[in-house]
Amino acid sequence: MRPVWLALIVAALSLPVLGEPGPSLRIEFSNPSIIPANWTLVLYPNGTGHFHSERGSAPVTSPAIEPVTVDRDVQLDSGFAAKAFEVVRRHNLLRGEQCDSHLKVAFQGWKKLIYSGPDGVGSCEFNFSKIKEIQGLGDSMVAVASTIVEGARVEMLLQHDPLGLDQALEYIQQGAADGRLQQVCVIQDILRRLESDPAVMERVRKRARTLLAGLEK
């Protein structure tokens, strides 16, 4: 029988090296005229990620409850993440890409995609991209960020203005249907809280239940 210490060494050598760099995709967004004005979303191939936003100085046009800063880990669908990384790899890890179209189009906010991994690094920045897949990836990431921010706003409404929840969840339902909001799974925690909270309106609970049911399809 092999000594215990030898078995432990063999087992240790078979484990992956801790700290080995893995690929990440980061998008940095900036548009000073909207709220939030700046945000960053970091995404990994398994769908895990981190989101951070800063409000900026845009004026509030009407009384509203809004999250000043959002800073949290998020979990996206792994299939969504896989497609995002596929796009990056099809475009040479964003190396040497001239993404911006330089066309006279409406300003949508600067989006900078940054890939980093053991196979290389690359980045490209654009308002509107001439590359259809890159533009689509940017739009999708913006839609995910919008979902995260809306989820944070719902959390504040639950605490400070429960009567505003019905309108907020109606907006999320509409946005999820038309693509303005994507990856509703990133806000499923607050949706589950609403679904099971007897203190909120039944209509709000029903909307939350409907959104959660959509995640199972």
C-alpha cells in the first residue's frame, strides 16, 4: 500500500493550478446624459460576473427612486456567456479591430469591449459599430446592464415605495419582451422575494411569478 503522504502528493498534482488566468470579457460604458452615466460589466465563460455603476451628474427630470451606485456579483446564463465569447473569438479576440463605424448616427454611449485571457488580449471601442456581431454584442450587454439596474431599483421600491412596484415590474415585462432588457435571471433573487411577499400587491406577485416562469423555458 502506498504511503498516505505519497497519495496526497499525487492528488495535489492532479488538481488545476490555482490562480491560473482564465478568459474574461469586460465592457465599459459611458454616456454622461443618462443614468447611470458609467458602468462596467465583467463576464466569465461560466456566466458569473461583476457589475459596477456610477450615477453621474445628469439631472433628475421627475421625482423618482433610483439606485445611486450598483456594485454586485451577477450570474448570467452560461449559454449567453458562451455566445459572447464566441463572437470575440470570431473577431480575433478584438485585436486590431476598428469597431466604430464613424457614421453620423445618434450617440448611444461609448462601449469598450476588452477581452483578456491566456490566449491573448484585445479591445475595441465604439458608439455604433460597423461590424454587425460586435454591435449586437454591445447591445446585448447594455440590455443586461439595464436589467441589473432595474432590479436594483425594484429593491429600493420594495423598501421605500411599494406602490411603485407594479409599474416597475410592468416595465421589466415589456422590456424583456422587446429586448430592451435581457437576462432576467440576473434579478431573480428580488423577483423571488416579491413572489413570496404577502405584503405586496397580488398583481406584483403575479408579474414576478410570470417573469420567473419565463426563466424556466
